[in-house]
Amino acid sequence: DFFVDNFETQHARLVEYGLAETEMRVEENERGERKLLVTDPNGYHFAFVIPVKRSPEAMITAYAGLSDDIAAALDGLTEADLDLERAPNEWSIRQIIHHLALSTSLSLMSIETVLVNPGSVFVRPPHDQEKWVEVLDYKHRPIGTSLALISAVQAHITQLLRYVPNSWDHSIVRKFPGTTEDEGHTSTLSEMITIQIEHTTAHLDEIRQTRKIHHR
């Protein structure tokens, strides 16, 4: 998923590159989140997402509730059920949970940085997503420690958001090693929290779809 303010630019570029209208569609879910869904000629799926607009208090509430949302999405699953996939070669439920633990923990330092040193440059450690999935054995590890990590980090960040108010518009320049964005990307605290909410929610939707497919 790629978070955007509108679909016009992406739609125009996709048409320019030769994608037909039948390979793109816009959907809106029950949360009011809109997505431009795209299937490229190689069969890969992409989504350009316009996130839900929330007030600061609503954002804190949504972020603070993510751990409960994860628990609800997993409720009733057996250890064997965690290895179910939506389709061949997609992440299992187990792998999704370990990925959420990584993304949640990676967000911590950048969020603390924007609270303490707004306007600074933050260089995120290199992160080859698929390599981490393989080397850290997402496929077989129990999820208990990852769930505990997610819960602890989210509780910590929620506390920070309440104790350091009026920081929602503060920003930092985030740089990602190995990309072509030499200038980095400016992100506000509001955008960072929104990304965490929408990213987690998108993966929980995948877990629910997996359960539906396998009648779990």
C-alpha cells in the first residue's frame, strides 16, 4: 500500500504507462478509507490509499486500540491456524504478526525523534523486508513475544502522545538507505501515526480474509 492525498497523479501515470481502466478500481471500506487498487501486467497488486482523516484524540484512540484489534483478529485460532495463507506464496497469519512487530518497533525511534528533535533528519536502518522474514524465521516462530512487543511499543507511544501534546504538525526528514530518494521524505507526527494505524489495519484485513477463505 502507498499512502497518498488523492488519486489523480497516480491514475494519470498508470494510464500513461499503458494500464487499462479495467486493471484499476476504486473501493471504499467501512472506515471511510479509499483505495485505488491496481493489478500490473505481471499480476502484482498495488493499492494507493487515501487514509481516514481523524482528530488528534480520535487518532490516539485508534492507535491505542490496535493491540486489542490484533487480539480480536486472532481470537479462536489454533497454533496450526496461524500457518494459513490467503493464497500460495503470500504471508501466513504467523508471518503477518511478526511483520507487524517489526514495523511497530521500527516506528518507535522515528516517533520519539519527531517529538524531541522536530526538523531533524532521521536515517532509518536498512530493511530488506523479505530477508528479515527469512533470516528471522517468521514462518516457524511462536507469535507470543511479537504480540508482547507490539503491545508494549504501542502502549509506550500512546503514553508519549498524551504527555507531549501539540506535536502533531511537527516533522522530520526520513531517509531510507538504498533508495533513490536522496532528499528523504518529510513526515509529520500525524502522518506517522496514521501510517501505523492504516498499515496495521490493512494487515488485519488480510488475516480476516484468510480466516474467511479457510472457514476459521
